[in-house]
Amino acid sequence: MFIAMNRFRVVRGSERDFEGVWLGRETHLGTVPGFVEFHLLKGPARDDHTLYASHTVWASQGAFEDWTRSEAFRKAHQGAGGNRPLYQGHPEFEGFEVMQTVEP
Amino acid sequence: MFIAMNRFRVVRGSERDFEGVWLGRETHLGTVPGFVEFHLLKGPARDDHTLYASHTVWASQGAFEDWTRSEAFRKAHQGAGGNRPLYQGHPEFEGFEVMQTVEP
């Protein structure tokens, strides 16, 4: 299993606008092969920004990489650059391989 | 839902030892109220470290906070300081509130 996260440092005061963009968007993930689950996450508030993260669980790193080369990916990201002023710098991508799982 | 992550910058060459500590430990999470799922995650390798993260899903932030005050928490963390040389600095904690979920 593989978790793809993008970290966004959202300018203080722009949190609602940022959430609005995400919550109002058309997601094209539901039918993508290997897609397991998506979360939009709100993290800690710092002096000059609030951390948000997109958090997508994939069956494998390969499934994630296939998606990044797909038409569904292109559609999901078209116009994303237009929201740049809501956050500082570029989103920071981190991909994680699941090494161990513990369940109740 | 709430996701508690601790980020560890593991010294290059110590990855196997770090994984061994986690994979060999006694977890006391399974029966904790509000515990949903735990993952040990391996992230990107940088010049001087490899990023790892513990990733625990909780039913709520309150369930997480109750756990941090519990005997199970104390047991899970006893002796953790002894592994300090395997990573740079302190683990960095980030708590995330789940704002949106998309499923297949």
C-alpha cells in the first residue's frame, strides 16, 4: 500500500477559501484503478500559515504512478495553478510506502 | 476522524535498525478506545536522511488525547528515548483533522 501526500502551507485567513476549492471540486478518483481512499486533512496552525494535506491511499506505488500519467489526473489538476495565492510556495509532495499495519 | 503523525528523519544507513525497532515492538494500541488503524510509513530519501512517519488513525481528536494520558501510551513509549541516535533531532508531531473523505 502507498500513501501520496501533498502538503500546502495555506496563508492565514485563506483557510475557508482553500477548503472551498477542495470541497467544491469535481473528483475524478472514484473509478481510478488501485484507488483506495482520499482525505483532505487540516493540520496545525503556525504563525504565518495553516498546514493542510491531501492524503490519498493507493493499492501500490505503481497504481499511483499510473494515475499520474492518466487523463483523470490531467482533469483533476486543470486550473489548479489558479489557486496559487491561497498558499505559500509550491505544494510539497511526499510519497510513503506502508511498512506495517496494526488494526484493532 | 483524526490522523496523528510523527515524522522521523532517520540517519542514512540506520533505516534497517529503525524499522527493526518498530517492527519488533510490542504494540499496545489494539484495544485502545477510538483506535482505528496504525501504519509505519517509509517516505522519501533525502541527502542526509530518510523520512519515516508513524501514522495513526483515531475516531476523533479526543480519543487520541485520551490515549496520550493513558497507561497504554506510557507503556508504548517507555525506552523510546534510547533509540535517539537512529534519527536526527526530535520526532516532529503533526495532528490532522479529516475534512473530507472520498471512497471508490
